[in-house]
Amino acid sequence: MVSPRIERATMFLHNNLLLVLFILGIIAMFIGFGFRDRNPGIILLGTGFLVALFVTIRKAIDVFG
């Protein structure tokens, strides 16, 4: 059995990781939007969108079960 203290610590790290991924996804979308006339810009825009969408869905699953 895992102690509540360890479980709370892993949840804290999990939330921070999701927040960092979400912020990186938003940054990638902004950079991709700036370079949308070139192929790497479109790739960054799409990748950032997918990362932000993944984090949003993951957090919704964690919250709503």
C-alpha cells in the first residue's frame, strides 16, 4: 500500500508536468502561427495544438473520472 504522502507528491508532480506540457504546447502554437507560411511552422502549429488538446483531455479524465 502506498502512503498518502507519496501519493500526494506524485499527484503534485503530475499536475506540474501537465502544466509545463500545456504551456509548451501553447508556445509551439504561437511560434507555428508566426511561421505558418513555411512547413516547419505548420508542423509546430499542429504539434502544439495536439499537445494542448492531449493535456486538456488528460486533465478532464483526471478530474471527472
